[in-house]
Amino acid sequence: MEKIGVLMTCRMSSYLEQQLNNRFNLFGFWEPPSKSEFLTHYSNSIRAVVGNAFFGADSELIDGLPNLEIVSSYSVGLDKIDLAKCKERGIRVTNTPDVLTDDVADAAIGLALATLRRICVADGFVRNGFWKNGDFELTTKFTGKSVGIIGLGRIGSAIAKRAEAFGCPISYHSRSKKPNVNYKYYSTVVDLAANSEILIVACTLTEETRHIVNRKVLDVLGPKGILINIGRGAHVDEAELVAALIEGRIGGAGLDVYQTEPEVPERLFGLENVVLLSHAASDTVETCTAMADLVIANLEAHFLHRPLLTPVL
């Protein structure tokens, strides 16, 4: 398969890059020439694209690759891939579900704990020597808080399981009520937020879920409620979230994702009731290696005419 052209849309895992380079004829968009010049010279050579949560395969890229056969995403999310165009062209699509579920769920719980217990602020309190002048202010417990989860798929279910271990009552919102689930179901996000102290976004990004957390949802979550987002930045109306945090209309937020990454609203930086991660919920050595192996396995399966491991299309 050394002659099969594979395009990586951006820098990702060095391990993934090395494994692709060992097996295929690897091209990278970060290398000169410019993207337009690259497509002019090499478009006919590319039979596969490897993208991620930041740079996938949009309509323009797909149209520029006449021999494209498969898009193998180094991500579980599919919002950066034009699925309609892929379906129209008969292009296969895979992603990396399951292997990142545990780490993302762990990160969601970690963000909730860090936000409620103000762990990052407390760390600075000790490092800056303020403890010598008095004790750190009281924080808020996590155990027993009512947790509402938007999206009860693989990751949402894993978050629920972890939160249950803290004695948290669980409720959720999804497109429909899940069978064989004992958690309380709410048909609207507003009702879910109104009955939650911690609201966690864990659904897939679609046109229907874009800005699913808006001003009304934030207002009913209330001044003691916190928002955790490990989904996608566009799930939340970011301007409304910033305003709600500054005005004290919600109690805090733990965020792994943002609307225009890597840009983050600067007004968040000075807020002590906010914990910020760099879209890194799944970024552990173990999970990134497993994701890379799954990308490779899907590509090899496709070009060896075997069933795909995690097909989307």
C-alpha cells in the first residue's frame, strides 16, 4: 500500500503520522506548497483523507480530490466532514468511537469537580503563598448534586455511570426516551436544565443541536448551576454563556470546547468560576494511540477490501 496517497489535513498525533508514513504515501497540508497549489499538483494521487475534530473533509476539499475513496477521522465527531457529499460520491467514512469514551467521561467529571471545588484557583492560592494569610474560602460539594446530561450516547452514558458513583441523581435529554434506562427523561433541554445543578453537554453536533444551550437554558440552570461542555463549542451560544458567567446568572462552567477553536473568549480568562481545557478531553497517551491504530486499521481494511471496523458511511 506504499503507493496509495493519503492526505493528513493537519498535524495530529506523531504516532499516527509515523504509522501512516510507514504504510502509505503520506501527504500533509502543513507542508509547502499552499493548499491550492498542492491540490493542483497532487489531487489525483490522493485516495484517502485523515482528518480530525479541527480539520476534516469539507465539500471544497472533497470536490478537489477526484479519486478520494475514504475519509478516516481521528475523532468521534463528524461535524467537520461533509457527509452528504461523501454519500453522494460513494466515499466511505469512519471515525473512532468507543476508544475515547472513558477518557472523555473522566474529563467531564474532572471538570465538574474542578469547577465546584475551585481546584485550579486553590492551586494558585497555595503556590502564591496566600495560605499563610488565612484559609481558602469554602467551595461546593459534587457528591449528591443533580446531574443533567444532554445526549445519552456512549459518552453520556459513561458520564452518568461515573456520576452515579458520587450519589448524583441522573436525568437526561435526547431526541427520544431511551429504552431500559432508569434515569429521568426530559423532552426539552429547558426542563432538564431547570431540574439540574450540573448540566453536561455530551451530544453530537448537528444543525438541531447547534446552540442547544442558549440564554433560556442558562437562565433556568440558575446562579448555583454549572455547565460542563465536552461536546462541541457550537452546542453552546458562547456569547450568552460569557454574559451569564460575568453577570452571575450561572454559577460556573467547565469547558473543553469552544465555538472558534483555538480562539477562546478573553473575558473567560479572568473568571475564577471557569475551568478551561484545550479540547483535550480524550488526549491521553493510551487513547490517542488506540485512536491512531483504529484510523490505520480502517484504512487498511478498505484498501484490502475487508469490512470497515467503524463505518459511518
